Amino acid sequence: MAKVLMTVDGNTAAAYAAYAFTDVAAIYPITPSTTMAEVVDEWSANGRKNIFGQRVNVVEMQSEAGASGAYHGSLQGGALTSTFTASQGLLLMIPNMYKTAGEQLPGVIHCSARAIATHALSIFGDHQDVMAARQTGYAMLCAGSVQEVADLAPVAHLAAIKGRLPFLHFFDGFRTSHEIQKIEVLEYRDYAEMLDMDAVKRFRDNALTPNHPVIRGTAQNSDIYFQGREAANPFYTNIIPVVEEYLGKIEQYTGRKYGLFDYYGAPDAEYLIIAMGSVTQTIEQTIDYYNSQGEKYGLIKVHLYRPFSTDHLLKLVPKSVKKIAVLDRTKEPGSVGEPLYVDVCTSFLRVPNAPIIVGGRYGLASKDTTAAQIAAVYNNLKQDSPKNSFTIGIIDDVTNTSLDIPEELDVEPEGTKACQLWGLGSDGTVGANKQAIKIIGENSDMHVQAYFDYDSKKSGGITVSHLRFGKEPIKSTYLVNHADYIACHNQSYVNKYHLLESIKDGGTFVLNTGWSDEELEVNLPNALKRRIAEKNVKFYTVNAIGIAEEIGLGNRINMVMQGVFFKLTNILPIDKAIQELKEGINKMYGKKGEKVVNMNHEAVDKGIEQIHEVKVPDSWKNLKDEEETEEKIKEPEFIRKIMRPMSELKGGDLPVSAFKGIEDGTFPAGTTAYEKRGIAVNVPEWIEERCIQCNQCAYVCPHAVIRPFLLNDEEVEKAPETFVVKKAAGRAYEGLHFKIQISPLDCTGCGNCADVCPAKGKALIMQPIGTQLEKEIPNWKYAVENVSFKEDLNYGSTYKDTQFKAPLLEFSGACAGCGETPYIRLLTQLFGERMMIANATGCSSIWAASAPSTAYTINRKGKGPSWANSLFEDNAEFGYGMHLAVKQMRNKLEDDMRHLIDSNVEEKVKEACHDWIHYKEDGNASEEASQKLLDVLEDFTSTDIELVNIVKDIKEKKDYLAKRSIWLVGGDGWAYDIGYGGLDHVMASGEDVNVLVFDTEVYSNTGGQASKSTPTAAIAKFAASGKKQGKKDLGRMMMTYGNVYVAQVGIHADNTQLVKAFREAEAHRGPSIIIAYSPCINHGIKEGMGRSMATIKKAVQAGYWHLYRYNPQLKEEGKNPFVLDSKEPKESFRDFILGQVRYSSLARAFPNEAEELFEKAEKNARERYENYLRLANMQ
Amino acid sequence: MSVKKIDNLQGRDNKRLKTKDPTNSEGTAAWQNSEQSYKVDMVNKPSIENVIDAKDWVDNGSQL
């Protein structure tokens, strides 16, 4: 039997095994499981065969519920079927899990176990999802490392087939799913040898067929249902020896031994931990450390969790064990203990003189679980009365569950090198590190580990790569906390992050910087300098950006830093390392030509040559932290105590009490204003003499960092000297001064504002940020703090006029040039004070509210959009529910007012009530009427208690008086696919809710999977050779209801149409839906994201996107409700799509299909246009 | 600490409103790599390779 070595992550290892045994995979993407489905799809597209000699058929469904239905159907149809999921996705599969287990079908679900959304969503790993599924009847098999995934995944398939029970094979999301290790796998022919082909035949013979038809899925009553359930019991007993048989086969083929449970540690252990998942690796490391010092610690690792074999567990427990701690990576609020703990306690129920058993929780949402925490668990066991229901890894100062954790231990084996590399998303650091791991793994007998830790910015977020290399297997399933080498690839990080927290004594630190030694002395924070000196750090700098620019690579620093890495870590002989790096470069860049290859070779060489060692002065040891020389600002409590620590990646230190009062997950609005990240390289400079005051710059700005201000004379007088203004244009603004002001540290530098500026010679020119900070930072501060919004002006209704109102979405985490944010930013300027937003999970929920950054904010009156995210599939229903609540409250208000009208009250009261009722459904008018009513009721008195109570009720519900503007917001993944059913139902309701769809034509947030909005010929995941089907016309489908307002819009393509559509939608007393074309980095716009707005315009001009409004109100006026706003397309459709990599790469990758698909795409677009024309011309 | 409605922040008392030091410069991001700038407004135009790298990051790197 041959063994194959590969350096892969847990997801890929699972997919490798799954592919072998799978005929059909029905999937839906969800982090962190998506990679499994993607690699299976990629292998299939590239022709890989499973053990039956066929390519796997991968189908992407509309949701996990759909995927599980297709998975069930496929199994009943006789195909061996698998799926891959996590978290809410697994929960959506639960009904079909019961079905497939009840019908004894050999499906396998591979789950990268992830936290469930409760008070917050988390993409990170724990066992909440799999524990929610433990009653379904699935056998559950847990892998604790990447190697275990590779070994146990095939067991899941083999045992499912032979034992006729479906399997849930799970491993920790991120910690295992995304950890890269060098592992051994078997060849597919070995799997084929192990497979019970008779069992396969029995399965296929049992499939539904008209040739010998049967009936499955009957309805049963209380007479037989129970017996039917119990009839399956023998299958659960029998699966145990089946699993053992296949574990034995894996041992035979690989030499690695596994049991249903495995023991590790002292054979005469006194203190035992029982756990499953990646933490077992850390426990093993901790046991080795302590047992070598005389302790008697042991561990039982759980692999087969269901069925739970008490016999097998008890056989492994040494008689010497006095106390047991069971660790659960889940939480079951209100229970006597978490699931594994309850299973273990039950196992010992009839054991005489059973050990004391306690349970604890750890690692929720991938909270790092380290050796020190495990030590604390053993220490707890040694107490006379060990704490039960404890927690580790957090400080619980509310219910005091947490154990005290000793100082962090270094339990890693001698000779293991640990490295941390701080980079920026898309700067090449992560890719380079993955390459480094491969090089070291393949060119040495060392074990390797790579794990990547990111923040939540989709692009441009911080990345920290944790790499380990060693002679011994690497069992450190936690972030590097004793680093031999730390590199920082982004100079600006020194101002914020505690870069050297993990550095070992005598470790190496490299900073990518253009600073000289003298400049380092001035610019490095004292805390960093002190740390360097205290820890005797070998400190190096390299001007990687300078080197890259000199060579002609621009800002591509990754190869420079790779050379530095290999030189300073000395993991491989440097000549060997250079040779491998250069061979890697040849492979990676070969297609781009010799020049590019040579430049990258040179980058490696120069990186090595130009490393500069900084002589660390002794004086750095005594430096104190800088004092605040300017006035001390006491920031709001939330910012000080929660936001700042979280932003500096110190949120893990926050105790539970920090969240007292916000246990329900509530966060305040408007925290992004406190970030001031300084992302941009260049920012716009306003040339006031050229400005025509059109406000288009502000209109398109994705981040609300450039805004027009109107100032009176007094405000101009008090402004800083550099605060240049000009006379405001327009009669409504006579006597005022106008300024375009930018916030340079909030700007992303995309350049859209400058690009769209129509002024001759341009009134906005991008300049290096360093040239703008000195004057524009105080100018911005003055503008936002001192310039008022002029309420009394007669603002027009054009798009220009909308921009004078402060946006209530600002500084979001969206990518530079994002096509989604400008739309909703504009909406907040129109209706923000009355808005409630229900936001589907997706990019728009991530850029809006990745804690602690909340981008929706409030105006000076303290009003602004309320915002909430429920789930992905239920967003329409969620927002609809908000509407129902508000409607019910307002109906009660109306009832109260009608009662007052019919009672003996003052005429002014009756009049105010009449007015409120009359204007109830009119947004702006209801605000006025509400205020009038409250003024009138302020001093209301009466001898009639009933009337007094009614007025009291009205005042208590005053929050509901002004009409709310309710918006259900999300991407096309939600609206076209997973949420479509709910959206359709809500649109059918006839209720007054508004929908805004950010149509990026792909699942942007989860990495570019195709949606039903993806047009023909676009390449996306699960449409790797170009999407064959056309784009769903969601707008036309909604028009068929007749009473739904529908619009398709494109900002900058027609700014006036956009404002009209928003206003008409909001005013429409019924459902409205607006579909907005949203360019995305995923599209690969060749002109750059600085032209994302221009792309929208081009899309319309080329007939790729169309602008229209369908207004049911017009029908009542006897008019055609459909208005086609975009003109006859005149520009080249083909040129437009070839300007985007998502289309142009089809021509390279699949030249034969490309032409046909491009033609089909153009035909589809043409047909759509003609349909719209027909609608527009109907009488 | 409880987050009451009045605690909503409005950007007041913001230490970083006066600061000039960037903390998260994206100078090395793929989309920022300038092959050239558009004339007049000097908006960045990345090379096609960098457009592909930036796309690759959001499709395969960034894990959200």
C-alpha cells in the first residue's frame, strides 16, 4: 500500500477522502466548510475519478436545507452522496438528517464544526452545531488533527456503507479545517480495497426504482411509529464493530492505531481529562510536559461520539483514576452539564466507587486553548472539591465559572521553531507563508504547521500567520505564543498592535520599513522599543517596499520578505531555501514571462542582501510609555473599555463583566468613527476653484469620507486657516459658503470621487496621504464638530441636495470602491432618522457590524437607523416581523386616538389626532404630525381616568408615532437563493416593507460562489467553466404580483433615477424592491476599483444592466406602471464583459466554450432589454 | 456598563480625531499596486496581475 505525503489543511484532507467514495455531492457554501466543496468541484472539473471510475457530480443548491434535500434524494436514488457544511448550515440539514438516518442511508456529512449564531454570529469553531444534531440518529466521528481527518474521514464512508447508517464526520472549524500540516494519505486503490463492495451493491439494489418499486416516507400513527423507531436499534449496536473493523484496516494500511476512544498519558493516571477535537493535541503536549516532572495525568480522546459506547470508554479508564474532568466545546444553557459531560456521568452511573467527575467549557468560537489552561484543569482536579461547570480561557467575573490560569507555559518540544508573520490581506504574505510551509515540508523531514488568523475586513484586513517547524510532530493547536521569529510586513502596525507580545527571549524581529535607525528612534512607540530591549530581541529592518519598487514590482513585497524569512530563521540551509524559492517562482510566475520571473528572483536575492541589523540601545530598556501631551480625552466608556482593546487584538483579555448590560449582544451605533485607520496611500485633494458643487463625489463615496458642507459666516470665521471655502451655488443656498471636506484617515483611497468628478481639469486629485494629513485632519474635525446642518433651508430634491445631510453609514469595513455601500449610505441620508434595517448575513452584515466596528451611526439628534442581523435565509421574514410589530403598536395608537376623537376633549387634541391618523403612512408628514400631537398632549389633564390612561399610553408609545421606514437589505445570495422563499412570501403579503438587494452577481462574502444572479459566462465557484444558465430576472418575477414597486438602479449611471426610485419605493404603500448593481473586487475590474462607479455606468451603456421602475401607483392613474429609464445600449457588450477577469479568464481557461457562452450572455442581455422595451411600450 | 440609547456615540470625545498616524495602512494591498495612475485625477490603476491577486484574496484568502 502506497502512502502519499501532502501538505494540506483539514478541509482538503476531508475532501480527499470524501471524493473517493462519493458519486454525488449536493452542497451549499458556508464558512469554514466551503473549501471542501470547492476542492471537490475543482478536482471533478479537472477529471479526477473516484474509486468507481467516475468524476463526482457537484451541485450547488439554494441553501443547506436544499442541499440536504438533494443529498437525501440522491441517496434514495442509489448514488453514494456526501455534503459539507457547518454551523447554521448543519442546523438547516437537521430535518433531513433525521430522515436519512431513519431510512438507513449511507450518506456522509463532513462538518468543520462551527459556533452557532446566538447573541452574535461567529464563523469560528466549536461544537455547538454538531451537538445540536446529536439526536438525529447519525453516527458521529470526531477527528482531532489534520492527520486524523485524513485517517477517519474514509472510516466514516466505509462504515456508513457497510453499517447502513449515515455518518457525521466532524473536526474543529478553523483550528483543524484551516490548519496546514504535512500528512500521509492512502491512495484511492487502498480505499477501494477496503470497501465492502457487497454492501455497495446492497445499497444500490435498495434504491428507489420503478422496476421493483417500494414506498418510503409513509405517515404513521401512534400504533406503529414507536415500534418502527426501536426496530433500528440493532443497527446502532452493530455499527460499533463495523467502525472498529475499519479503524483496524486504517492501522493495517498506515500503522496509525485508533480506537473508538484512545488513551494517552500515565498508565497509572490519577487525574484524567476526557475530550474530543483539536484540544486533545494540546492536552497530549501538556501531559508530556507534566508527567516528565512526576505528575500522573491522563487523557481519553473521543473519536466515535455516537453511538456512545460506555463499555469501550470504561475499559480505558485506569483503575488509579480519582478524578475526571470532561471538556465540552459547546454550551447548553440551562442544562445540568454539557453533552459529553452528561454522557460520561451516565457511563459511570453503575460503576462502584466511581471517580469524581466534573465538567467544563472551553474554546467557544475558536477561543485559543493553551497548555496553561489545560494545566489549570488538572490543578482544579487536584482540589478537594474541584469546581464543576467551569470555564477556561476567559475571565468570568460575573458567575465566577472561570478557573485561574497559571502563566503561559512553553510545552513545545525542544527544537520546534515558532514564527508569527503580521501582514495585510492581499499583500502576498499568506500565500508566501503557505509556499514556505510546502518548501520546508517537502525538502526536509521536519513536521510543519501553518495557521492563519485574520480580522473581519473582507479585503485589507490584518493577517497573522502562525508557522511552526520541528522534528517532532506538532501538536500545538493554539496560536504561537512563544515565538522565535516575528515579522511585521506593515510599518503602520507599530502604532496599534502589540507585535512582540509573544517574542521569546533572544528571538528575532523583522520590520518592513523605510525608516532609518534615527527615524526608528523617533517613530517606534516606547512600549515596542522597551520590549525589544527587555527581551534581548535581535532586531532587523528591511525596506521591502523600496526594494520591490526599485526592481519594478511596485508594492509586491512577498518575495523580498520570503528571502528574509529563510535567511533569518535558518530552517533550511540558505542555498537550498533560495533554490526552492526560485523554483517555486518559476512555477508560479512562469506563465507571466521571463521578466516577471527574474524580478521575483531578484526580490529574493535583494531581500537577503539588504537585511539591516539594528543596534538596540540599552536605554530602550527604561523607556516609559508616551504621555498624552495634549488634552486628555476621556472617550466614551464603550470605546475605552471594549472597542479600543478589541481593535488592538486584546479583546481576549476582556472579562465577562465587560458585557454586563449587553448580554443580549447589543452594541452601540457609530463606533467606526473612532477607528481612523489610515488605510489609503493616496487621498483626494479638493481644488476649490474648479469645483462645480455637483456633489457627485460625495454621492458615490462608498465610505462617506468626502462630504459637502454649507457654512454661515460665523462658522467660516472660526474655521482653521486652511479651511478653504467658496460661495455656495444655488438660490436656496444664497449667503452660505460651500466646502468639500475629506477625512483622510477614514478614506480608503479608492479614487472613485476623483474619477467621477466632471469638473474641467478635475476638482479632486489624488495625492499622497502624507501631504494631506497636516491640514485636513483639523479641517475634518472642525467640520464635523462645528458646522451645523442648516435645517431651515429649502433644500431641493435633486441628488445633489441629498448630500448635505450627514450620512448615517460611515467608515464601514467594506473594500475600497465597494459597490454596495453607496446605495445604503444614500438611503440613510434620505430616511435614516426613521429607518429600521434587517440585514441578511453577507458582505453587508460584515462591513456593517463586525464587532467592535459598527458603521451605522446617529445624527446630532441622536437618531439613526436601527440595525440587526438575524440569519441568512430568514432576512425577509425577520424584517417583516419588525414591520408587524411596529404596525401593531401604531394600530393601537390609532385606536387610542380615535377614542380621543370620540371623547370629550379639547378641539386641538381632536385635530392633532385627526392629522396624525391622516398622515400616519406618510413618512415626513407623520413626523410633523407626531410632534404636533405630542406638543398638544404635553399638559393634557382630565378627570376621566380612561382618557388619562389613553394619553399615557400614547406618550409611552411615542417612539412609534413617526412612520418607520423599514428596509430588508442583503446581497443576491440572500435575495435570489437562500432567502428567496421568504422574500417572495413577504412581497406577496402586500405589506409596506422595502427591500434593497445589493446585486454583486455572486456570493461575495464566502468567496465567489455562483448565485442565480450570476449571468451566463461569468466564472464563479461551482461554475468554473462559466455559468451556463442565465441570470434570474428577480425584478420581473416580483412585478407579476402587480402591487409591488420594483426598480433596478445603478448609482452614477443615473443619479436622478436612483433618488427617484428610493423615494417612490419608500412612499409606495405596499411592498417595494430595489435591485442595485454592485461591482465587487470579485469581478476583477481591470480598470481598478477606483473605477467601480464608472463600471456601473458602462454596464448600463453596454446593455449589461438596465434601469427601470415599475410603479403600481401609475396604474391607478391609468398609466403604464413600467418606465424604462436606461437608453438603448450603444456601447459594446463584449468589451464591457472582457473588461472583467470573471469573464475574460473564461477565454483563457476554456477557449472552446468561451465564445459560445459570451454570445449566449449577450443574447440573454439583449432579450432582457427587449422584454423591458415591450413592457415600457404596453398601452 | 450598559449601553443605553443615550450612549450612542456620535463620534464625540474621540482620541483619534486629531491623530495623524495611520494604524492600518494598505500600502501593500494588491489593489493598491499602481501600474499607473489615470491622468489628471491620478486615481490608481493597478496592473492586471494585481487585479487578479486582489480578486484571488477575496475569493480564496479572506476567510469570511
